Amino acid sequence: MAFHLHEISGLKLYQFQSLSRLPGVVHAVTTRAGGVSRPPFDSLNLGGEEDDPAALAANRKRLARALGLKRLVWARQVHGTRIVALENGAAPGEADGLATNEPGVGLLIKTADCQALVLAAPAKGVVANLHVGWRGNAAGMPGAGVAFLKKRYGVAPGELHAAIAPGLGACCAQFVNHRNELPEWFYQFRVQGTDRFDLEASTVAQLVAAGVGPERIETSGRCTMCSHEFFSYRRDKVTGRFGTVVALAKEGN
Ligand SMILES: [Zn+2]
């Protein structure tokens, strides 16, 4: 079971075991399959903006329909730590985190090696989705997300479920300029004797430090550079973006 594949309306979508068990929470991690974009964006590109805009729009529509969402919302991701609460039709603008308490609004994070980090508190009716690249990771985005949900919606860290979508694994996350790029505290996640880092372990550690129960954190076990099911910027350079989506189910769903 764990992180497992489903075919929904012609799309091959992954789901996390823990999140699929949460009442009222809809989520998915897309693969490259099932879209209309042409190479090198083939085929379900959700954010590589050099692609044909009509193809991008068609892909996003397919995804929203497959998940039964009234709308799909995404931000211009800038590798920062700004998080936006999407209520009453608010537009996200530039942000790397999206949160909502409104049913039917799909929060989309687009990645090709960075992690998407889903946070869900079904009892409070709140979900969030964060873009955690290595910059966001080093800047403390996981903890910022937990703090945001506490402040804005009164969600205690212990109530949260977290899931980390596929990103660069410790097998491939090489940083030849790590001395300039990564902070001192990040060296605990260095793979010994290499210039590779375990970014997923860093995200998990930051969530635990923020008060999320380790047993409530699920990881995908997939590396985007190793697995051709996903877009990978480091592997392919000019390529698309796959998506991680979370939403609260519409009433009556
Ligand atoms: Zn790898």
C-alpha cells in the first residue's frame, strides 16, 4: 500500500496511504501520464510555463475534473517561505505555501525535483500544501507551515498529518557548492563522504521539531531523478512540472 498508484479518469495518480484514510480530504500526486503536452513537456505538464498555454490549461482541467474539484489554485512559486490563506476567492500571487478551509479548492504545488509537503488537519477542516525546494528547506519552510496553520486556524501541530511528495532523493541531491548554498545546521543531513544531502530527512526532522508526530509523517520513497514517472529538472533541464494537490472534499462528496 504505502504510496500507491491509482488510475482515475485516464490519469495515473499516486496517493499516500495516510492521507487516503482521512475523512473529507482529497489528494493526489500526478505522474507524467495522461496529459496533452508534447515533448519535452509530455504529457501531464502542470507548470513548465514554456509549454503551450492551451496544453497547460487542458492538463489542469483534466486534473481538477479527475479529483472532482470546483477549482484548482496555484501560485507563482519563488523558493521563498510566504504562505497564503485562500479564502473567499483570494488569488495567491507569489507564494510557496497555500492553505485553505474552503471545500472544493484544490491547492496545487508544481515541482520537478523539489518536494511538495502536504499538511492536513481534517478535524479542523484545514489543509495546506507547501513548495519545499532545497532553498525552502534550508529556510525552514516545513516549520513555517506548521506555525502558519497554528496562528491562522488554531491547528495544534500534534493534530497534523503530513506527507512529503517525491523529490530529489539522497541518491541524487548533489550540491557541489554546498559550502556557499547550505547553512551549517544542514550538515547533519549530509550523506557521509559525499556532497549529497538527504532533503527528505531534513523535512521530516523540521516537522518533528515543530511538534508533528513522527508516526503522522508519510514519505513517498521515490526520487524524481531516478524515477522516469515524474518530471525532473536536474535530469532533463527543459521539462514540465508534476503536481501535488490537496483539497477538502465538497459537501456531499
Ligand atoms: Zn535518485
